[in-house]
Amino acid sequence: MDTQTRRLSLSAELWNGGSDFDTRTLQLPEPGAGEAIAAIDLATVCGSDIHTVSGRRSGPFPSILGHEAVGRLQDIGPGTLTDFTGTALNTGDRVIWSVTVACGSCDRCLAGRSAKCRSLLKTGHEPLDGRWGISGGYASHIHLPRGITLVSVPDSISDAVAAPAACATATVMAVFEAAGDVAGKRVLVSGAGMLGIVACAVAAYRGAAAVEVRDLNPERLALAREFGATATAVAGGQNAAESFDIAVELSGAQPAVVAAFESLDIGGSLILAGSVSPGPAMALDPERMVRSLLSITGVHNYEPRHLQAAMDFLAATNLTHDWAFLVAAPKPAAELGTLMLPPAGRILRNSITYHQS
């Protein structure tokens, strides 16, 4: 009985609203067919969780937040469990998991929009007393339900590199799929947070003719150059003479959205992915849209293929870019509440672990 109790328990940083976190011992469910339990090695703190805790966006509580994490499979339910490529998984295998869990059978899933499934569950966004209570990365373990996407992590990829792939890197993959072929094109990246830095690297890797990054933070603009930017500019400066084929807006700031739209050349495309919390509306000139052949596309979350693409991209660039440098050394999980602030300088993600000695 004692062994069974230990096997089914986990430690979690329970969010109770506002800035209130407390460490709790909870019970894990037995994994069913197509399900698993993973022991979490490292979790990074995404900006959206900081927004939730600060009140900029709503979230249910009590709950376990956290949707960027990496871990090892500890218990697998009946039957065969596979990763995105169809490779069978075993206990001890190292994986990341998607931010969404879809049914796979509703009209939206069948149309290829599983991120908007009609019965969607979201990693680190579910109430503790809901259908998927043990859903967050700020815990020693997570319950991985049927329908979640699992991607294997190569040995060459460190925990600090793998964890942000589950949100930031995969979202950027979805953004550039929406943008289309960037080879030979002029690309504007608006915002030099984690998504923006990844976007610089992706644009450069895919052959963009020029990659300009705009942000308010000089340290992050310098960082952008290290990850593929060919030019940088202070957001809000005099950039009217510049024009771009593709503008990727990742900051969510309304003035930046307006500036990105105004920067488009004939036939240009604006991809919006940073506007994930309420903000002021912007005016849109429909005549300019028509006469200049412009398009605007919104991207929110990502599809399973984008999570695999994120891991493939990190593996391909792991020796040319110091991805691990962007993540602060992990703090003990109990200090999570103190990490719910944007990190300073060139660090783009705080992180926690339950495994420090």
C-alpha cells in the first residue's frame, strides 16, 4: 500500500489566483489506453503564464500552470504508445508534449484545425477539479491523456532547449507555415522575446534575403543579431522608409501591430501571433488592403506537425545557435512564485525543477 501511494503521488505548485502559489502533494491517476505519466525534468516559464498571474488574461484556479516542459515517461497505460513519427515509446524515453489535446473527430479537427477542437483541453490551463486536473508543467509529474502529441527528444538536445519547444518554438513553426516560402524575401520580426528570437533564426535558416527585428530592448536587439537578424531597429522609431514582404508580429502591442501592417510592400503578408491578451483595437484601411494586395493571418497555438518541426529545427541548429543560453539556470520549484516576472536582459525564460540536489 505504501509503495502504491508513493507511486501515485506528485508534488505540484498549485496556483490559487493572483500571485498565490503553494506546494501541494496530489494523487496521479492510473494511465488508461493511449495515456502515460511523465516525470518532469524541467519546466520553463512562458510569458502567457506571467500574464495570467498578473491578471492580464484569465485562467481557472486552483490549477497547475505551465505548458513548456520536458520529461521522461514513467508509466504507460495498456497498449502501445507512439510519438508523432509513429515510433513506439517506452518508459524512460524523453519527450515533450503539445499545448493542446484534441478529440480528432470534430469538424474542426477534421478540417486540420485541431488547435481549435470543439472539446479542446490545454496543457497547464485546466482547473484542478476538471476533466484533466494534472495538466500542468509546474509539477514533478504530469498525466498525458489520450490525444496529446508526444515528440521524442534527441540526446543532443538539453532540457533547457527542449522545454520551450512545446510552446514558443512550435508556435513559430506555425507562423512560418502561414507565412509561406520566405526564401529571398524581406522579413520583419516585431518583438524580440523568445518567439521573436526563434523567428529570426527560422527566417535566416530558410533563406530570407533580410531579417529586421524591432523591439524596445537594446539587449534583445543585440541578441537578435546573434540569431540571424540582418538589421535591428527600436520599435516606434522612424521606420517608414522600410518595406517588407512578410511581417511577423509577436509582441502583441497595438502600436507594433499597426507599424507592422504599415510596413508591408505590395503583396505583403502580416502574420499575427502575439496578440493573445485583450488590447485596444486598431483601424484598418480596406482600400490599402485591396489596392496593395495585402493579407493578414492570425496564428494561435499550433498543430501536431509543428511540434515535431520545432524539435527537428532545434536539432538542426543546436550547434550553430546557443539555444540553452536563453534559459536561466533552474530554480527549485518552490520558488516559482518569484519567477512570475519577465526575465531581465538576454535571458528569455526562467525555469524550475524538482530534481536539484
